[in-house]
Amino acid sequence: MHQTQTELADGRGLAAAILRQRGDQIEVVCHSGFGQDGLKRESWPMKNSFAALILERGRTGYLQDAALRPELEFPQAKSGPPMRSVLAAPLRVAGKPSGSLQIYDTSPRNWS
């Protein structure tokens, strides 16, 4: 995961995670870039997640500044600055949405 993260961007303030839906929860399968202390939470209700929006729409999306949508949850580090923006793509298994690949930045970001 770390190699992919550094290939996608300069790595400064960036993190990445793969999330999957398990029943009515979304859970982190693997992650990189959240520091030595790891994540605050490994799972949370699907209905509160940014991943739910991505899976419902079935296409890549982003949130430029999480401060504009405080009701949406995505992985956060236990320590250090909060993730402020996210780029996500849906993952499918046998043609059905099952999770998402997400890239995060600690600064608001216009993903291009």
C-alpha cells in the first residue's frame, strides 16, 4: 500500500486505505500513512460513511474539504492532523459493490 501511495502523490500529508462493507458497517481492511499510532477506529456505521456515497453512486468521487460535510466519516489517525479531503473509487466483487479504495490528504485538496 505504501508504494502505491507514494506513486500517486508526493506523500506529504497523504494516507490511503481499502475499506469494505460488512453488513451495516464499513471496516478498514488495510491502510498506510496514518502514523505509528494507527487509526482512531477500524469500523463505523455504513450509513455515516463517505464510502456509502461512493458505493451508492458506483463511481469515483471526492470530498475537497471534509469540514463541509462533518456528518461523513472516513479513517482518521489517532494522532496528528485530521484528514481533510478524500478521493475514493468503488471496489466490486463479482460485479457487486463491496468497498472502496480511498486516498486522503490532511489539507483541503482539489483532486484532479
